Amino acid sequence: MSEATANKGSGAVDSSRRTWLITSCAMGGVGAAAVAVPFVSTFQPSERAKAAGAAVEVDVSGIAPGEKVVVEWRGKPVWIMRRTPEQLATLDAIEADLADPNSERTAVPTPEYAKNRHRSIKPEFLVTVGICTHLGCSPADKLTPGPQPSLPDNWKGGFLCACHGSTFDVAGRVFKNKPAPDNLEVPPHHFVSDTMLLVGEEKTA
């Protein structure tokens, strides 16, 4: 076999191999995308969020009492939860167990309009960054009251960071003697209307 013929054969094999690799990678990408969908679908970023640092508009009219949605702002998951009257009623009862019930600590500053028991502009709507202030893990929903693993017997409902056991109430306030040093961050936000929330911008005068 001549060198030219050998090179030609090798080229055919290489070409065939490239085609197989491209097809395999494409199929792998589809598989990865399919796996990612359940996670990505929990986020609801607006078109404006595609720009770095842009504020995110959220229509809260479809959030049922007791339900939480997640949007992405500056690469962070922001929780928007519509709390029930029963959940709001627990906030006073547990304050003695909290490390910073009035959001006075400054390492993770709280906007003035959220320095209240419910840590929000409208009592029913919690708006907070879903990242633990200890090591940056994402706490899980533990909204059902009562005894359960890793939680106290008098648990009223809230969030648990399973990485190191930090617990937060339904206002994002951290309990005493936990690894997390601060309450969950409240991002700048305001209501443009009764049903439209803007995350990432303070209300201008």
C-alpha cells in the first residue's frame, strides 16, 4: 500500500471517528441538559436578569399561601415565599431561641424596610437569598412543624442547612448556637405594584 493510500485510509478513519465523537458529545449534551432541567426549572429569571446585575421582575400573584418560588439574581438563588397566617404567627413565639431576632448584626446587613419580625415589606412575602451564611450551602425547606430528624421537638417550621445543621425560621432568622453566624441575606427589593416584585433595586423616592 502506498503512503498516499495509507494517509487516505487514515483520513477516512479519522473523519469517521470525528463524526462519531461529535454525535456522542451531542447526545451526551442532550442527556446532561435533560438532567439539569428539573433544577433549572426551579428558577424563574426574567429577560432582564440576563444582563449582569440586572434586577429581576417577579409576578407574585400566582404564588399560593405556603408556596415558595426561586429566582436567580446575580447568580444567587432568591427565595420568594408567601407565608400563611399560621406561619407568621410562629415568628413571635420563637424569638427567644434566635441569635439575632431583630436583624441587628451588620456582617450581612438587612435593609431598613426588612428590620421587623417578618423581615419583609409585606408580612406574607419573604424575599431572601437562599444561601446559608456559614459556608454558602443552600438550606432545604423544613416547613412542616413538629419533631423530625435533625430538628428540635418544638420545631415550628423553617429551613435546615443539612451541611452543618444551621436552622432558620420562616423569616430567615438563624437560631442560637448554630454554625451560621447571621440571618439569611435580604436582597434589595420593592413592590412595583400589588402583584409585581422587583428584586435587585431599592425603591426610589
